[in-house]
Amino acid sequence: GVTRLCLAVRQSVFSSRAASTVQIPTTKLFINNEFLESETEKWINVRNPATNEVISKVPESTTSEMEAAVAAAKAAFPAWSRSTILFRQQIMFRLRDQLIKNRARLRDSLVLEIGKTKEDADEEIGRCIQILEHCCSITTLQTGETLPDIAQDMNILTFRLPLGVTAGITPFNFPAMVPISIFSMSTVCGNTCVIKPSSCDPGAVMILMELCLKAGCPPGVVNVIHGRKEPVTFVCDHPDVVALSFVGSDEAGSYVYERGAKNGKRVQCNLGAKNHALVMPDANKERTLSSLISGSFGAAGQRCMALSTAIFVGDSKQWIPELVERSKTQKVTSGAEPGADFGPLISPEAKKRVCDLIQSGVDAGAKLLLDGRNIKVKGYENGNFLGPTILHRVYPTMECYTTEIYGPVLATMEVDTLDDAINIVRTNPYGNTTAIFTASGATARKYSMKCDVGMVGINVAIPFPINTFSFTGSKGSFKGDLRLAGKEAIQFFTQTRTVMEFWRE
Ligand code: NAD
């Protein structure tokens, strides 16, 4: 299955020209609607995380290539920003249609490059389609305000106008959805965009660029450069880039926030997380345990919304043995295999990092109720697999709690009351998402008002908002003001201009 996927994904997106003496496909740059081979000497291996086989190489873009991408976006801006909003809306309709036609191809790319299960990958593409459908409503989303007769024969109007060249820096875990949510919202508002995808899995973005071409997107409106830190620094410093959207880790995001803001840019940074699930004794046990398992182990825990800590309140702690037994039945294998519940971690380094954090928990006194570290996956012996792991009686001072784990690891805690649980969640520096499982509306309401977290699920493990709403992570999980998606994204990608007009007969 993996070999077939490899071949399918390599078709057309990658050049077959070798980057070195070995015949490994190379990922291209996308500048001015052209797929260009990089002239760099520095290449990064892209590996299938289920086998660690090198499947392609991605370039560290040269300075002149990055300059060319920003120049293309700058040159495209005047005409694109003055194109009619109906024209931009039509492109979004066509891009949506292209995505639907190419759904299977994109899904295969995600399975191959990041190890998602087919179902999980398909869900990501479904989200991409929803984002584009939301963009198709731009004629109502981008409206401003008007007030007639503020003086005699005088009206006041506020327009929402595009900014210029924007840049998106995106993580490995949603290699289609995060780039599309940035470049579609940015460009439909009339901006142009340069995307710097993760060097772990650039294939999905390259397919999206092909679809932008087919949808009739004019040259220079969306461009793609590659690399790790250098292109990030480049867009943070470039005077022609006016806004930066970042999604990724705390370290890289803090760098982008500080460097971008220092250079006078508008910046939104979505960062790491530590998401708590509260389990109340009155919850529906069956549904709660299923939600905990899918919310913490799904996508191998490589989601900023993964439930990484379960706080059992009162008698609900009696469900922990059943949680452990049910977790053992998770099928861990390549996402390409039928029936897989979750796949590998993105890299051997990521696996080592997670294993070290598990050990730090054990060394600090947590009890390992389920240890996934020695898992053997038949047929994928070289993959970065880690089985479901449950660390019991974790305390807020332990490193495995204070650090984002980003793996299929659930930490459990036991407290006596709802207030004790709220106190733990409020004290945590992160605030991306949280869930409470309960049959009581009053308990749920109290929690959602007091938890101090950006997104709250009530009997919902992962409360990922539909795109008409913003993605509202808070506290240490977000730096900036205006968020991704929803109304806030329109505000982020536009500036207001207020016009007072006086017309007398
Ligand atoms: P990452 O920070 O390593 O990479 C994100 C982007 O920054 C990539 O394009 C990468 O090439 C670049 N980058 C890497 N190191 C850099 C550096 N030192 N300086 C500047 N840029 C750098 O993140 P990742 O491993 O790809 O993704 C996982 C992280 O992303 C997790 O912490 C997760 O919580 C977070 N994430 C957050 C959200 C959210 O909405 N809050 C969503 C998805 C992922």
C-alpha cells in the first residue's frame, strides 16, 4: 500500500530530476504560477514516518528565490487587490471544486508524508473544503459600516481593504488545512501571499498550488518557498511583507512574534498546548471513555487540540482501569493500513523526545499504567511508532505535565471536586482547548465560564470550530490579537478606511 501511495503522490508534484546523485524526487518552489527547481545546494530529506524511507527532498530556498517570491506577490498585489470581489469569490468556488475532484490524491499525500490514517486525512481535506466554502461568502464577510446624515448632506463609510503581501508559516501536523486556511482567507480579502510550509511534509501544499493554477488564480497571488528557519527570518524581516500568520511550536512562534512585531508587522501566532479533559462522575461513561481515547491518541497525539491530561473528579476515577483496557485495543500501524487507529510520530527525534518525557514522568513518581514505548509494528519495523501510553497520578510540577508532549500519551490526575480541577486548568500557562464530560448543565456552564481556556468542549473531545467562528486559543497558546478563521481572520487580513462624504445638490 505504501509503495503505491508513494508513486501516486510523486506523480506531477515532484520533479524526477535528482538533487544529488541518488534519484530522489525534489519538491519545487511555486513562484508567479510556475513550479521552479531550486538552485540551492542544501536539501532536506522528507521521510515516510511509517518506514523512515526518504521519499523526496525539499530545498532550503536561496535568498534570490525568496526575493523572487516576495517580488511576485508584491507585483501581483495592485491588480489582485483591485479585482472585483466577485472575481475573487469565483476563484474560491473553483478551488473548492478542484479540491473535491482531487480529494483522494491529497489524502494519499497526507497518509504518506505524515502518517495519518486515511480517515483522519480525509477529515482534514473535508475541513479544507469547508474553509473554501466559507471564503465563498466573502461578499458578506468583508462588508464595512455606513451611517448616513452624520451632518447635513454628509455620510460616513468604513471599508475593509486588503493589506498587501502576507506570509504564512505552517506546521507539519495539518499540512493542507493550515496553509489553506491562511492563503485562502488572505487572498480572498485581496492580499497576496507567500507560504512557507513545514519541511517535514511539503507535498500537500504543492498539490494545492496545482489546484490554485487550475482554479485560475493569477500569477503571484500565492507563492511557496521552502526551508526551515532561514525563510522564516526572511519573511519576518522583509519590508514588503506586512502581515505574518504562524502556526507551530512555542519556540518558533515566539521568534516570529517578536521579530515580526519589531519590524512593524501584524502578527498572529498559534502555539503549543496542554489540553485538559475533566471527567465528572455523572458523565456517560461509555461516550466519555471513547472520547478520551480518540481525543488523546488520535493522530498519535500530534494535534494542538489533543487531550493530553484527564482530570478525574470524585468517583469517576473508578473508570481508569477500563480506560486502560480499552486503550490497549488501539490499532497502531501505518495510516495506509485498513483499520489503523493511529500512525507513527513524525520523526525518530520526535519519538525520542516523547519517550524521554514519559521516562521523566516515571522517574518523578507517576505510575505507568500503559507503556507504548516498546511497540513492534509488523511490516513497519523502522517506523516511528509509539503505542498508547497512560501515565497515572501525574502532578502539576512534573516535567511530563509542564511540557507539551505531542505524542499518544495521556496523563491522568485525580481530584475531589470541580473547583480543584478548575484550579489546575486555570493555573496551567496554556489555554488552547479543554473538554468537560458531564450530565449537568450547571457544572458545564460553571466550567466553561471559569476555565480560562480559548475553546471549550462540553461532551465534545475536540471542539474544533467550524470556519464561520474563529479558532480562539488563548493564554500561552496564542500570541497576537486577531485569530485565524471566522470574523477575526477578516479583521486580521484587512485594514479599515473611514470615508466622510459631503454631497449637496
Ligand atoms: P515547529 O515550530 O517546529 O514548525 C512550525 C514552522 O516553523 C515550520 O514551518 C518550521 O519549518 C518552522 N520552524 C521550525 N523551527 C523554527 C525556528 N527555530 N525558527 C523559526 N521557524 C522555525 O512546529 P511543528 O513541529 O511543525 O508543529 C508542532 C507544534 O505546532 C506543536 O507545538 C503544536 O501544538 C503546534 N500547533 C499549534 C496549533 C495551534 O493552532 N495552536 C496548530 C497546530 C500545531
